[in-house]
Amino acid sequence: MKNTSSYDNWAKVYDLIYSKKNYKKESEIIKSIINKNKRSNGKSLLDVGCGTGGHIKYLHKAFDCEGIDLNKELLSLAKKKIKGIIFHQRNMINFKLNKRFDIIICLFSAIGHVKTIKNLKKTLKTFDRHLNFGGIVIIEPWFTKKAYKKGRLDLTTYKDEDIVISRTNVSKIKGDIAILDFHFLIAEKNKDVKYCFSRQELGMFELKTFLKIMNGVGLKSKFIKNGLNRGRGLYIGVKK
């Protein structure tokens, strides 16, 4: 993510702009998938690309959770929101934790940040190395190229007594990369309105390719169309 601004609290903006996201409902769906598909006996869970801990907030009551994210600011806020959880600042492509888990989740299309097929292979190998036999991987992908809507206009807002946020973008595409240039206006009480810019570039991977790579690293995999967010689905893999 590339940011251009003098604004010093991106984690706060991230948390507020996604405050309407139903993490509780999504976590219940994830728990149901785990219970139906996991074959290992443990309950250790690693949330890769955990952000500010929206899912861990609900999952840690049922599982022994840890989180990974590359963004230091998001992790700092996650630590403040959820006490007693271990959070690691790592790159999902090649992290090394020297332990294995029964569950690895990578949600909210965080996997798209690896961008390329080469990096996707490395990432899924990393997941496999950190998974117990019979353990489960659940990945919520970004859109496929066919499902992605180039030129789509989006506006997301947030407002309370202390802050107003407006985020706009036009969906762009370059090769197999979706480009989201987010333009923010942030107004806080007793402060000047600030303009901020953030670019996200997300890889678009085809279903057959994704499943082939998952199976190739040792995960017996499938895709379910009805996932957590419309048009994205979920990949589910169990370590053989």
C-alpha cells in the first residue's frame, strides 16, 4: 500500500471505514467451515493478514489465535483492541514462526497483495509448512479477472461526533493486477480537513490456477462460491 499524506493514524481510518463490516457473522461462518472440514485435533489458529484483528476478536474465544500482518500500525491497534493475543509483523509470502497450526485463515482478500503467481506459490508453500496434518487453510480471494469490474465507481463514508471520512475510487486494471487508488477526505473536530491518497494493487488469480497450486503444495482443496463477501468465494484446503 502506498500512502501520500501527512495523516498519522491510518489504522484508525482503516478501522472506521470498515466499521460496518460484519466480522461477527463472518467469524461464525468460518467456525462452521472449520468444524466441518478440519481433521486435526488441535485448535491453534493463525490469521494471516489479520489487520486490526476484526476476525480474531470473535474467533479467539473458540481457538488459540495468533495474527500476522505486514502493517505495523494495524498490528499496534489490534494489540490495543484484543489483549493476550500474539501478533507478528511478517510478510505472508515467506514468514517463519517455527511452529505449526491447526487452522490458517487469510481473509478479506489479503491474499491479493502477493500480486503474482510466483508469489502465490511461495505463500501457499509457507502456509503448508506452518500447518499440522489434517489442518485446514481457508482463503478468501480477491476477484478473478472476469468478476472484477473495471471502471466501477465507489464511495464509502463514516461519520461520528469527532470524525468524518469520505473515501472514493475508480477501479482500474493493469494486466492481472487490480489497481485501487483511494482518495480520502478526513475531517476531525478542531482540525483542518486533510486529503490523503492510498494505492492498493491486488493480484487476480483464476480459480483453476489457484486450486492447482493449493493441491500442488499438499492441500486437498476445493472452492465454494458462497463465501463471506459477494463475488469472491472461499478456497478451503486440508493438509494431506
